[in-house]
Amino acid sequence: MDHLGALLAAYDEQLRTDAETSSAVSVAFRGPVHLATFGGGRGHVTYRDLGTAGPDAIDGLVREALAYYGADPEVTEVEWKTRGHDHAPGLHDSLLRHGFVPGEPESIMIGRAESLAVHVPLLDGVVLRQIRAADDVRAMSAMAAEVFGDSPADGAAEAEALMRRLGRDDGMELWVAEARGQVVSGGRLEPVDGTAFAGIWGGFTLPEWRGRGIYRALTAARAASALRMGKTLVHSDSTGYSRPILERSGLHRVSTTTPYLWRR
């Protein structure tokens, strides 16, 4: 097996099913499919693989999943997360027929933490640090909301959710880059229990600060922290914008993932 094949195999073995649903309120099973229900009325469909299932069997799994979630009036949204390397004949057409809407494809990026944890020079006046204080979390979330085009209310809600996570001490870390006391970039590090992986998520950089190595430095800092946790692999789902940055940092595109959403 080549290097990329080994990374993809580690992804399939360690990051699918149980690793995705550990914080779910409940998980039901339909054949190979895991039907997770999370707080806030969110359903999530995942699986290690669909084996040799053909189009008819896959269509049946889609119908069973919708029947399961449809019977729970509190579930208002369901995500079926597909992967580009899966053998799943007819799945796209079946999901569309049953009311799922595809989102934008993203690249599954994986790399060895030791190759990412390198020194990246920073501009004078730019400082990287891990944060936990409420005011820092609110500042980070407000800037992320601005970059992603979300409302200030969304940013405030995200800050509260992150502070609750920090209060549970589940291993998540928040990292920011600051210039003259202002947050200009940031992101999360999320170790995955029982695996060799830590995830890099939620990355953002203010437009006027892009192209200066700041996000790459944040990636390196989080990779170094992952190593201190005993994690040897780093993963992320990336957009077309962040993919080149992560590739320069040492992550490799091993496949794609596309979310399909159903809303009541």
C-alpha cells in the first residue's frame, strides 16, 4: 500500500462511525449504516462502507434512514455524509429522490503531525497563542463570524458553545493569531479519542491578513500540540481556499466528502 493509501486506510478505520458519533444522544443501526441523533434536532448518517450493496439495497437504506428520523418530530435536519472513494452505486440519485440537497464537496486532508510541526516565521507584531478565557473566545468567534459571513448573533452563539466545550475539558484547544491586540486568524484542534488523529477545524483569517503565512503558522502550532497529546496524524475537511495552504503545510488530499442535507 502506498503512502496515500495508508493514510486513507487509517481514515476509514479510525475516523468513521464510532469516532463521528461519540457525542450523539443516541445511535441506531440499519445494516452497515449508523443513524446518530445529536442535540438540537440534528441527525447524522454514516458508515464504514456499504460493502457490495447495489442501487436497490442502497435506496432501501436511504428510505429506512428517512423513516427512522421522520418518526422523531424533534429531528429537523439530517446530514448524510458521503465520501468520494466509497463504492456506493446509485446513492447520489437516491438521496436526491428522497429530498436530500448536496452541499459543496470538500477535500479530505491528512498528514503526519511531525511533518506539520515546523517553524513558520511570523510578521513582526503577530503573536500565536492558545486561548481559554471567555473574552478571548468571544473575540475569536466574532472574527470567525465576520469572515464566514455569519451574523453577530451566530458568532455569540458559537462562543457560548465553545466555552461549554472548554468547560467539559474534552481536549479541544482554541488557537488564535493576534496583531496589535486584534484576532486576525484562528482555529480549533480536536483530538479524537482512541485514535492516532487530531482534527484541525474552523480555520479563518481576515482577508487583509491572508497570504502572509499566518494560517500556516497556526497549523504548525496545532500540529505541535497534537504531538504533545500523543497524536501522530492530523486531518481536516478543507474548502478550495484552505486546501493549498494545508498542502503547503504537509497535508495530503486523500479523497473528497460531500454532505447531503434533508430538512423537515
